[in-house]
Amino acid sequence: MPRPVDPDLRPRLLEQIIAYVVANGVAAFSVRALAAAIGTSHRTILYHFGSREQLLATVFDTIRESGRATLEATLPRQGDPKRIFKATWRYLAQPQMRPTLCLFYEMYAIATRDPDLFGDYARRTAHFWLVTISARFSNAGASPEAARLLGGMTIAMLRGATLELAATGEVERLTEAVDAFLDLLPPAGHTP
């Protein structure tokens, strides 16, 4: 008699796989090593997630979506963008976020090198952040053109600061730089 299918197995596996990837990165990622580490077979993983590349694409997208949902739930949609993005920075600069930032940049580099490998992950991620950040400027009264420009400037600064944070861990110095940049932005409702 065949064993009944466990409908909760894939989500449970994905949770374990994400924890493994956050802890170990993807540079030397192996499905067999992953399977041994989480106590299952590589065949089970491939059955539920497809190829190594499909598995990593699922992991990347799940992590990005989780981060998006957390930030959207944490940060106000309305209000002064300077205040919103200072809060965003402080959220991202928490010590427990560093492994996720390191993994994000590792994933981003891999996806940038081969855009087709992970379903255009890098472009979709860049677009998501541009839309998300630009919307905060729109909500504060900036014109669509100004909101997109300010959003692009802000995401470029935050991306650079978080990459440097992942590399150095220098929270205080980078917080000063982020705050100084954000203080240079025009007041809410004004356009550059």
C-alpha cells in the first residue's frame, strides 16, 4: 500500500532549506549536502522543487517575498519618506539581518551573472524595490517623475549601504551616511 502524500511536506522542507541556505550561502550549494543536513534525500528535494536551479529560484523568491511582506507590514505607506527610509535602514541594520543581507547579495550576483538561470530574479528584485520605494515618495505628494527619480536615488544609496554593511558590519558609520543622504532629500511634497 502506497504511503499517503503529506501535503505539508513541501512547505516544511522549504522552511528547512531556507534556514540552511541563509546559514551556508549558495556559492558551494549542493542538493546532496543540503539533503544530508536537513535529514532527507536529494530525490525528495528534487521531487518537490525540480532542479537545483529551480530550487534556488524558489528559495530566492520566497526570501524576497518574505522580506517584502515584513517591510510592508512594518513601514508606514504614508508620511515623510525621510522618516520611513531611516526606519527602513534601522530595520535592515539589525545584527540578525546581516546573514540575510549577505545571502541577498550572493543571490543577486549569481542572478546578475546569468539572468536566465533564476528566472530574471535580479531584474524583478530591482523593479520591486524601485516601485516600493518610489510609492512612498508618491504617497508624500511627489509627481510620478520625481517619485521615480527619488526612489531610484534612494534605492541606489540603500543598496550600496546594505552591501557595505554586509561586508563590514559597520552600523554606526553607515547609519550616519544613510541619515546624511536622506536629510539631503527635498521635504515631503516638494519635487527636485
